[in-house]
Amino acid sequence: MSQTPLVIPNPQDMRQYSAAVRAAGQRVGLVPTMGALHQGHLSLLDYTAQHSDRLVVSIFVNPLQFNQQSDLDNYPRTWERDLELCAGRGAHVVYYPGVRDMYPQGFQTTVSVAQVSQGLCGAYRPGHFDGVTTVVLKLFNAVMPHLAAFGEKDYQQLQVIKRMVADLDLGLEVVGRPTVREADGLAMSSRNVRLSPAERQQALCLWRGLNRARSLVRAGETQTPVLAEAARAEIAATPATKIEYVEIVDSTTLEPLASLDDRRARLVLAVWVGGTRLIDNMALN
Ligand code: AMP
């Protein structure tokens, strides 16, 4: 089913659209993105299309969540292709606000989730999750979805958003979907286009590290320092990589775990490959 989606450029028109859909008793589904769409995004579109009557895809490169101006300036922007992909997946609306529509003169409110956004990426990217929660709440307020889908690829982001939705009684369903990978295991990411051919090969050490830990778990290992060290060693053995963190945490609170025991554990990591920062994660039990 291919249709040209309606492009809605501001929060006011978006609310009006969704209010009418809701009044007609239909379900609104939202997939928030920063564009440069790939198969990972498309898996979220497909899931959301199946579980709602109206699929809204938002495309907004959010300046608030970038730590470096150069990262924002160089973020891939592929509008025409994104629109085609959305059409191909049956999206009804592409919500495409400009920076001034989202953050008009005088804007000064921040939404901040305290604990779950502090460690891991939060520790290395000050203010990043405040930028994410602020924009996502604004997207929720404009789109008024019944359902919003996010990728487990950005695992901490997913937990932070779930916490915000529960804490603020937003009354919508947040669904986390599995990470979509390239055939060789690399997690798909809009930033992967920045990897040189050599770095693209080196980047596979993240996947190897995750799998190394998981195979030790399958062999009976439960001590998280042993598991994390095994993943770290696999990554550190690859040239041109710099580990930011490799940690094993509770899969909901993201608190560090000393052993697997009966807690649900997630191995989460962030690694620089050359000038590109990559993240990945895996359930361990
Ligand atoms: P982004 O455009 O990077 O902000 O991502 C938009 C949404 O797509 C977020 O919920 C991401 O977690 C999700 N996403 C990004 N990469 C993947 C992937 N490889 N697999 C599944 N979901 C993904």
C-alpha cells in the first residue's frame, strides 16, 4: 500500500489532525525519528501500522539532544528518500516541524527524568536525555498518539521514555522493538554512513563483544565483572576503538548488577570507532 503521506509542518495542525482521528474513534500510532531512515526505523513503522489506524512518522533533527554542533551539522538529512520510504510503508502523516516551530523565541522548559537518565550515555552526554525527553513530550502533545514505538537499539532512551510516560500519566503505550542489524551483526544506525570501509569492519567488535558475553552466560557464568571484561577485551583488541563504557545493568532501572542471579540483565556499551560513536546492547538472560 503506497500513498503520499500528508506532511504536517507545525504542532497546531498536527493536534487538529489527531483530534479529528481520535474523535472518530481511531487509534493514532507514532514513530518518532530524526530521519535518514533505514530498516531499523522501517521495522518500527511496520509494527505501528499494524497496531494503529493512523501511522504518524515524525522527522525532526532535535538540536537539544546533540552535544556537539559538528555532530548536528553533519547529521545525515535525506528528506526526499525518507518521504518515499514513509509512503511505501503506508504512513498517513509525516510530522515535519521546523526548529522554530518546536522551539519558538522564549522557549525555556526542560523535561528531565532523574535517575535512569544519569549513568551510561547520560554520564558521557550531559543534557542529552533532557533534550530527548523534552522533544518527545512535545511530540506526544502534538501527535496525541495511543501508541508510540521506539527501538531497543537506544536502550537507555527507551527506559527513560517509559519512565517519563509512567511518571507524568501520559496514558499512551510505549513499545520497545528489537534492534535491526546488518547481515554481519552491526546494529543499523543513521550514523553508520560516517564509517570508512576499514572502520565499518572494526565496528563489528561491538557485536562480537556482546556475543562473547552471552556465550559465557550460556556456559554458566553469572559474575558480571567477568562478563563485562570479556566483552571489553574483545572490543579493546580491535584497532581504532575507544571504549566509553561496557556495563551490565538491570534491564529496567539500569542500575549496575554485581551478578546475574534472578535479575533481568542487559549488557550495554558505547564505543568510539575512529570519529564515530556507536552504541549497542543485548539481553543476557
Ligand atoms: P533516530 O532516528 O536515530 O532518533 O531513531 C528513531 C527511532 O528508531 C528510535 O526509537 C531508535 O531507537 C530506532 N532505531 C534506530 N536504529 C534502530 C535499529 N537498528 N533497530 C531498531 N530500531 C532502531
